[in-house]
Amino acid sequence: MPEIHSDVASVDVIRSHFPALERRHNGFPVAYFDGPGGTQVPRSVADAMVDYLFHHNANTHWAYPTSAETDAALAYARQAVADFLHAGPDEVVFGNNMTSLTFHVSRALGRQWGPGDEIVVTELDHHANVDPWRALARDRGITIRTVRMIPEEGILDLAHLEASIGPRTRLVAVGAASNALGTVNPIARIGEMVHAAGALFYVDAVHFAAHQGVDVQAFDCDFLACSAYKFYGPHVGILFGRRHLLEALDVPKLMPAPDTVPDRLETGTQNHEGIVGVAAAIDFLAGLSGGAGDRRDGLVRTLDALHHRGIEQVARLWEGLGSLPGVRLYGQPPGGSRTSTVAFTVPGVSSEAVTRHLVDAGVFTSHGDFYAMTVIDKLGRAPDGVVRAGCACYTTDEEVDRLIQAVSRLI
């Protein structure tokens, strides 16, 4: 567990928990700006996974100690995720990743829909919240309606979204935040539109969950998916579903498998050590805010504080890159509704070449389309994509300045 402080831990204290930050490249300590594609992991997460594998490793629901210990560990993790999402523990489903879980849910829902039914998706989304629904158009004859993004602002066209929802709409799939641009969508407002039409609301919170507190009750969503490896945990997917919907989903399952929620959606033996690591990541975040209150309170305080720090660093990064000749920034400027993720391009240099150049200064960024291919296309950057730099809980101002200086030298 992290050290307990009366306020949220300092960046130096946070960094002390991440062994990856000891790595050096070309004489520099590595600055990891690749968090939107997967954050680094604190030592407590790896320790929890190793402890499970060495001392408690077993399959579930049998009458011997390590099996009972596994049952208890999974129940603890499910409650931890419930606190993270502000949900009930029996509304939490684990899986390989958000994409697999979304395909699983989409196929189950699609069994009851057919020609004439409609699903609404958006141009701003990661394709994991687009293509599983588009597959139903092929399999079930469902109509897909696609909501426009406004490329100049990097936001959804909310008027077009509202106009796209009608009496035949069965589900609306929207990302809480864009993994490519950092744009945060007004999820609660969109949820009101969706439910006013009697449709289901499916939220992709993979990018959002690392930056702001998820609250499925405030979002009023029916389903929400995220991935622990974006908020300092291992590669495990998480699905929230309203209890009555999880009970009713026509999911494919083996006859002997449980038919109770949430087990009926968890096909086969799960990644037990990974799920243990998810709980450790959530406890790590909650512990950064001090000892007052319960785990949910700690998570809210931590994520609010980290979001504030991240937005300050985005302003520093945006101003610094924006002052360089020809550098183009995409999405909402500081002060807009966004996370601490910045997308940019350098004139005459491919996004991959920029990323390779930044490595020389020990700065690790990502490049391309990040499976948000439609966003990149609408920005006019296909097939080369953009450079993406994300500030995480361990990012320092010095690292932000080093990234800016490295881009300046390239120009």
C-alpha cells in the first residue's frame, strides 16, 4: 500500500512505487507518456499477483483452503471494482479485455434484435465500441446510425446525436472520453437522451477511468466497460451491467456453469492473479488520498486531485508545443472538457518518426490511430496518424518540458 498522507500523495511519493521509473535510456530516466495505451504498474500490484500465485493459487468453489482463499480473493476484487465504479459487486464482470466483453454483450443483445432495429455509434469512439455493434448489422440485419464528430473541435455533434436517436433505437454506444484526443463527453446528458427514447446505453470508459472517477449511477448507464491496465493494473477487462440486464442477457454458456450473476457472463476459468492485481491497483489509488473515509471516498479524492494535476500539465504541454513553429494540436484546448492526453503532429515528419526521435531524449510516446481510426481519418491524418502524449499520476513537469524541448530540437 502507498504511504498515507493527509492530502493526496506528492508526485515524488507516487513515483517511488513504480519500479519502471528506474529505467534509463540514452542517459535519461525514461518519461512514460504512453499511459493512454497502458500505464506502468506499482510494486504493490505485482506483489499481490505474485503472492496469489505462490501461496493461494487454485480453482474456485472447492472444499480445500487454497480454493476457498481464491474465492475470497475474487470476492474482494469484485467489491473493490464495485467501489471504483459505484456499483454493486454482483454487477461486476471480469474478462480478457473491454473489446472481448463488448463483443460478448453485443452478441447476446443482438439475439433479440433484427431488421428495423437501430444502434447508434459515433465517429469519436475507439472501434471497440463501434465494430462489435456493426457486426450485428451483418449478422442480424440491424441498422447502424453513426453520429458525426466535429473535427475542428474534437467533440461530438450532440445535435446530430439527439437527432439520430429515435423510436427504433435499441442501444446507443458512446465513449466517456476519446482515447485519441482526450475529449470528455457529457455522459449523463447523453444518458438522458438515450433513456428518454427507451434505449439501452453502453459506455466505453477505458480512457476515462484512469483520469476521472467513474460513477455508473451518475452516468445512468446500462452497461460500462473499462480495462485495469489503463489505471495502473494488469491486463484485465471489466464490465458493469445493471443486475436485471445481466440476469436477462441471452449469453452462450456451458450447461454446468453457474446461471447466476455475474458468473453467467464469465466464460471459463478467469485470470485469477490478474483479478487480484486489479484489486491491488484500486487499493493503491484509494490509499494515495490518506486514510479518511471508505475506499470509494478515497478513490474520488485521489482521482479528482490527479485529474487537476494532469490538466495543469496539459496546459503546460499545450502551451509549449503550441509555441513551436508548425506543430499542430488536436482536440479541446486546456479549459475544455478533456483528460490529460494530447495529440499533435510535426510538419513534414511522420508520427512514427517523431516518436522515434523522442526516444533519444528518453521520452516514450505512442503514434498512429490507437484503434480510433475514424477520428484520425476525420482529422485528415490517415494513414500516418498523430503523436499521442498522456500525463499519468507519475508524470513530472520536468518530463513535460523534456518532451517539448525534444520536439523543438526536431523542428
